[in-house]
Amino acid sequence: MSAFTVLKGGLVIDGTGAPGRITDVAIEQGRILAVEDLPNADCEVIDASGLVVAPGFVDIHSHSDFTLLVDPRASSSLYQGVTTEVVGNCGFGCFPLRDAALARTAIYGVRDDHALDWSSPAEYMDRLSAAHPAVNVLSLVPNGQLRLSTVGLAERPASPDELDRMSRLLEEGLSDGAWGYSTGLEYGAEIGAPESEIRHLCRLTARAGALYATHTRKRDEGADDAVAEALRTARETEVRLQISHLLPRSGRSIGERCIDLVDRAHEAGQDVAFDMHTRRFGLTYLHTLLPPWALSLDRTGILEALSGRTSRARMREHRSILSAGGDWQRVVLLDNPVWPEAGRKSFAELASERNQHPFDAAFDLLTDGVDNLADLMAIIHCYDESEQLQCFSHPLCMPGSDATALAPDGPLAGSSFHGAYTWAAWYFRFMVREKGALTAEEAINRLSARPAEVLGLTDRGVLRPGARADLAVFDAARFAERGTTFEPNQLAEGMRHVFVNGVPALRNGLPTGQHAGEVLRHTRERGQI
């Protein structure tokens, strides 16, 4: 291979928001060598005329913690120009692990054929590095695993001794290279955590110069109060704040209040931003209907709880992601192997067909699927186009997948996670080509330089000499998603070339099989890896 490679004559949009210009980009030894018109030289030349040459996209909200271990190819990501993913979001993730059975409840994409046989953050990062992912990966410390490793599924505040152990585990994760700390305060493992507990852990996060990302406590009624709590916690602890998928599921008016709270905090000088997934629905496991006490039971115990009239009545009282809104018509079961005939139907429909309450239909389904609860997922219809347009037009908003990296063939061929194949492609098509709400330069800035800046990645997200050579080269007129709500596993189109650390991962629209992704580890000096 030549000493360096030149992408010739493309529309270079460098990620900063500056106007694009027709010029060349040279890469050498994993870094950008030059961004300028270059004379012909004895090197590899890629004709980029008619294409956009941009920094590789940064997925600031990914859940690929486990799927990259199963299949490191990350096809769904590469076909959208994604070169870096941030995992450990929403309090879900792969470390620390103290009880493998409990830990499974806070890991997306976990599988029986891959053992959870590590414990520490460093061991997980080493395992991920050994898998040779096709994209760069950096992780947050997930609060769900901190609590599962100390408090378990008890729905209460941590005791002083438990909080001390959580603190040590958080500090270990940050010391081992995590870029921040995340919470998922709406989930069963964390709903017992009071604001004071989160505040204590955020102080440790701030001390390490790291980021706090939060899936807030309520995302239906009371969502604005939950955002206010997140802002208050971050302000009092002086930690940088990223609010995950900001728009609540409870309608435009509360969503506007949430955005207004963020605006006022930012105007007052607070370091805050937010992200949003591109789906018009929420997505989660059906077993989130169950309260923590039920999830903590073994298989026999869960079956007994699901079959008992008294225990079912008790479980109905649990406020969950799926039940909080109270409208079962908008909660839809996805395709599944347990009740295949029920896939794509709402729980209101299922309840009507079975002449029972939607809760009981869900409990019956969980009973039949108890041996692999991860097979059962549901969506919650909650957003419209105008809400998306308002949110994604906001200068503090970045898009994220809120999904797992997948591939349509191989070991993950039967897996799906809405957003995996569509998010960045949808964002560019919808915001730039269809609505004209953002210029290509603005959209690429929010896909690259902005998330890199929020994270503290100093040498990615922009095309400038010396930066890491992560690049996305695509046809701006064709870049779009192909996946749909019920046929999600379709690769995006329009991406021509993708380089990760200077190595071609996608060439002429086809994977090269070269995996040059790195596990990026944070140090105390912000942004160093």
C-alpha cells in the first residue's frame, strides 16, 4: 500500500460548521496529513468528486456494549458513516459485574452463548479491544451496574456502606478509562436511587473531569421535573451534563418545558447539552413492566409471581416505562418467537382479543417467554414529525442511535434494535434534504465535532491536519435510511467510503473486512487517550 492516501476533489465539510469546499484530503499513518489542493503524487488516489468528505460520525448515545463482542463488524454503523460509538448509556452496560445473573438485566443484546466472565472495567475494555471492533468505542460507567453490584434490585437508597462501595467502583471505572458516568433513573435497578445519591457520585465524576449523561427519572408525567432534577444535580456538583433523549413521551407541551429548562440553564452558564434518538417511538424490553422485586427472583419465582392473582395486582402498581402513560393503544409488541401471531399488535388489541386487561396480556406473554425475556420488546408511539423537527433544530441537540450495532448476516442476523440501521441516515435525509432545517455543514457538525467536543475528544470529529483519520465519504443526494418500523434490518444507502483510524472499513460501498477501531480510554487530562 502507498505511504499515504489522497481523497481527491470531494466537497470537504470539515465538521466545524464552516462552508464546505472542493479540495483534497490526504491521510497517512492513521492521521489527517493535509486538507488542501494537492499535486499529483505517487500515492493511492480515491476519486471523491461529487461526494461529501466529512469527519466520521460520533454516536453519542449507543448501546453496543455487548453486540460488538458478539459481532465486531458494526455493519449498521459503518453504512451510516459512524466511526465512534459511546456505550454505557442509560445506566446499562457491561461493568462492573459482581453477579452475572443480575447484570444481564442491565445489558442490551446480552446472549446465553457469550458468558459474562469478566468483572472490572479494565477487563471489559480489554475484552472489547481483543474483539477488534470495526469502530472506535468509548464507555461511560453505568449506574445500573453500580447498584446491581452493591444494592441489587432493592428499591431503596443505598446504605452508607453500599454508597461507599459504589463510589469505589465508579472511581475504578473512571480510572480505568471511562469517559463519564450514566444513569437510567426510570429503570428498575435505579428507581430507588435518591437525588442525594446521584449527587454524591456526580461529584466524583466532576473531580475526574468526566461527563454525566442521564436518562432522567420520569419521561411521561413529571418529565420536566425530572429534567430540572438533572440540571440541579449537575449545577450543584459542577459536572458537565448530557441529557439523554430529552423529549418525553408525554406530549409537546411538556417537551417544550424540558427544552426551555435546558435553554435557561445554558444561558446561565451551565455546561449542558442533550441528544435525541430519531425514532417516533420509545423502545424497551417488555420485562421493564416488572418491578425490581419481581426481576430479582429466579425463574421459578418469576413464574409464580406472574401466575398469582395477588402478585399480579401488586405488579400492576409498579410505574414502568411501558405503563406510565396509561394508553395501551400506543404500546405495540414487536415481532417475536413467543407469540409470533401477536407481533405488531398493540396491547389494547391483544387485551381485547383475549378479553383481559392489557397488563394480564403482557404478564401471560412474559410467562410464556420466561426462558428468554430478551426476545420480547415493545415500542411506545409518542412523537410526531413536528416534535422531531423542533428538537433536532435546536443548537444544543445532537442525534444518537439509542441502539446497538448490528449486521444483517452473521451471529446477529436475527437481532433487531430500531435505530441501529437508520439513525444518522434518517437525520441527514430528514433535516437537510427533506426539511431544509439544517445545512449539510450544520448537520455534519452535530454528527461529528459537537459530540466530540462534549465528550472531550480533542483529535476526532474534525478534518484538520494531525487529527485522527476517521472519515465518512458519501453521496449527499442519496444518503438515506432503508429500514422501517417492522423491517428495521436494512442497511442504509449512499455511503461510499469509511475510514477508521486511516484504515478503509468501507470501500466503494462494500466492507473491506479491516477492523481498525480502538477502545478509547480517558485520562485525567481531559480528552487524552
